Amino acid sequence: DAKTTQPPSMDCAEGRAANLPCNHSTISGNEYVYWYRQIHSQGPQYIIHGLKNNETNEMASLIITEDRKSSTLILPHATLRDTAVYYCIVRVLNNAGNMLTFGGGTRLMVKP
Amino acid sequence: DGGITQSPKYLFRKEGQNVTLSCEQNLNHDAMYWYRQDPGQGLRLIYYSQIVNDFQKGDIAEGYSVSREKKESFPLTVTSAQKNPTAFYLCASSHLGDTEAFFGQGTRLTVV
């Protein structure tokens, strides 16, 4: 699986959009970009995934650049409960299972 | 409610003792996984299983053992051979080929 690079930490004001970047310059054509988040001392939670098109769900939006070498997770209106570590993961989607490789992630602090 | 349950939440053991962490899911998932997380770090894969009675080593399997006798259960044994067992242990499950892994709330193991 391709390696990802994320900033170690970011701050965001409550109610504003949080834009979390991720670099994955060695991504292969069949690898998807996944985002999970982990609130302190809990298990990670799936947020969103995409291949090359932008994706949106009730939690967030995922913007993937045209060359697919980077992506941005957008939380449109961050709340204090969005304070967590956000992990960007790149992997092939196949029938072999969900063996995820988690890097250090970005620690997002949402401030009042 | 459907979900994945880990027990206990906190576990203390003396050095040199084996200890078994429980993981149960009622989501009818074929695949189950064990991860280890150290403070301030991402998750690392210990073992995974894609079908009953079969499992594979992950990145850090040394000092650990697992079994998968039932689809719903995937217990992890931390043996005395594990040099530094104190950590946060997370269990997850998913359908094969699915995009989303569901995580338990974790077991924090402290060996003294």
C-alpha cells in the first residue's frame, strides 16, 4: 500500500470548515483513499473513501486532486466533537479484507 | 444492536503471565483484525482472519497468538514472549471486500 503524509496537528475554530490534507504521491491506479478518525481512547471510525472523483456524505467531503497524488478531507462546519486524530489511508479495494495501515495521522483540535 | 464488543476495557497483568483479550461481533462479518496502538502512534496490525479456522500474521505478530473457531469470535492471547505488551489493543471486523471496518472500543492492557 502507498505511504501517506499528513501534518501532525491542526487547529480549527468551531463552526468553520476544517480542511485536512494528505499527500500520497506514490498511489497506484487501483488504490483508494480512505479516511478514519479516532476520538481519544476509542476505536477508529470510518469517515469516507474515494478513488478519483470527489465524494460527499453526511460526515465529510473528500477532494482528490486530478493526478491523485494528494487529497483533502473537509469537515464543513467543525464542532467540538470533531476533535480527534484523523487518519488518511491508501489501499487497494479487493476481496482480501480490510488490513489497514495507519500512520501517525493529524490531530485536529476544534476550539470554541 | 449490532456491533463489535471488546472486553474488558482495562486489564492488568503481572509480567510473565499470558492474557487473553476478547473480541465478539454480531455483524456477520467474515473478516476480523487485531491492532496494537502505543501512545501517540498509529495502529499496527497484529493478526487478521478472513474465514473461520484460518488466520494470518500481520506486521507485529511475534509474542501474540489468535484463534478463530467461530465466525463471531476472534480472541487474542498476549504471551509472555511479547517483550513490551503494555498497549491499547483494538479489534475490528468487516465484510470481505467492504470499504468500511468497524472497530471495538479497545482494551487497555497494562503489564506490571
